[in-house]
Amino acid sequence: MADSEKASTVNEVDEQLKRRGITKDKDVSELYLANRQVFVGLEEVKDCEKYRNLQIVWLNGNKIRKLTCFSSNYQLRELYLQDNLMMELNGCLKHLTCLQVLLLNGNQLLKLTDVVHELRAMQCLKKLNLFGNPLAQEYDYRSYVVHHLPSVELLDRKEITKEERDKARKKYEPERETVKESVAFGRRADGPPKRVYAPPPSATFESLGFDQDDQDEQESRISESITSDDGNALEEAIKRRGLQRSVMQYSTFDWSSIPLSQERRLAPDSIPDQPRILTVRFR
């Protein structure tokens, strides 16, 4: 940027502050330098370090290629940089962890992984625009951004749905999803469900060489390992397991089996040592 252009930019900022009646740098919370066509588009912005309380900045519609002006503006919440000439970020934004709105559409950003890595520290980022950049043409661009920037709720003017997040998680964290699927009934299983050998309908356990204990064990394995694509066998296994788990047992002492004091005196030898236990099972 030429010295005359820098001076014009400084004068423009000073004029804005003067029009708003702002005399102290600490009172500056917004800065508007968008579409500076009078100066054929800004290519560079002076350091905004003195505006420590700066929260919103408009720099869209210029010719900015590199940012070095926000080194100390940690309170920035909204930054509008769309329609510039930026090809990479180079660490100029990663310290702005309070950003909630960041518009970078219409630039020349090339590497998706580098840009996402730059933005991962922004845990408050809700609205992000990256369309109109070469990186938006990369394979699986949207799913990659959705997964690696979980705080973003609106990406490229389109709301991110729960189904979209789940799909991205399954794609980029398959091992974690496998572990989640292997957890059942409050305890960790050895792994995902596995298919087991299913004999033909006409076969019997006797013809296959199994005894009753083997039959019970095999039925238990089938009911626990059967998968969702087994159709009727799955329903039968669920029903069998439901019947087994629904059996309840209730036990109590039968105090009527203990004789009274008069009965003890009449027949002292027939007094039982403990009361009888009554057990009731029901479904």
C-alpha cells in the first residue's frame, strides 16, 4: 500500500471516530472499512492493536492478501473478510478464540486442512462461510468441516443438522462408532455383533450331535450374537431373550410353619429349626 493510501485509510478511520464522537481508543468496538473503492480497494490494514476492545470489523470487498492487523484484538466476535484476495491464513486468526462470525467466502483460499487447523481453536464460532474458495471444491469438503469444527451451526448459509453431524462422525471416527455399537446393557462387549452358524430348519440338536446343555448354550449364543439382517430368526431371538429376562422370582419366609409356644410344649421333638421358604416365580 502506498504511503498516501495508508494516510487516506487512517484519515477515514479518524473521520468515522469523529462522526461518532469517539475520542478514546478504548471506546472503539466497531470498525467499518468495507468496499474502499475510493482507494481502489485496500491491500493492507494498519495495526489495530490500540483498539483493545474492538469486537466487530468489516473488511469485505477489498484487495487484502494478508492480515497482520489483529495481533492483540482478542475480543473480536465478528470478522467480515469476504470478497478479498487471501490465499492462506498463515496463523493470522488462530488466536481469535472469541470469534462467533467469520466470513471468508469469495477469497482464494487453497488448502482446506490448513484453514480448518487454523480455526479449530475457535470454540465459540457459530457462523462460517467458506464458499467461493478453491478449497470448497475438495472432496467431502462439507463433511470435513462439519466434523472438525463442531461448534459451527451455520456453514455456507446452510444450517448443520444432527443427521449431518452423525454421518460425518461415522466417516471420520469409525473406530469410535464401532465401540459405541459394541456397548450394550450398560457394559462393554468384546466387539461388534458377529454372525454365528445357523443350522437348516429341518436339523435337530440330536442329529447335529448336541446334548441338552449344548442346546441351551447354542441358543444363548444365537440370541446374543444374531444380527439385524437375519429376519425372522432375529425376532425369535429377541422374543426368547425377552421371555428369559422377564422371569421374576420372589421368596419369603413361611412363619406359619413355626409352632406356637403351646405347640412347642406338646410336641418339643417336632419343632423345625428354621421357617420354611416360599418361592414364587412369575413373568
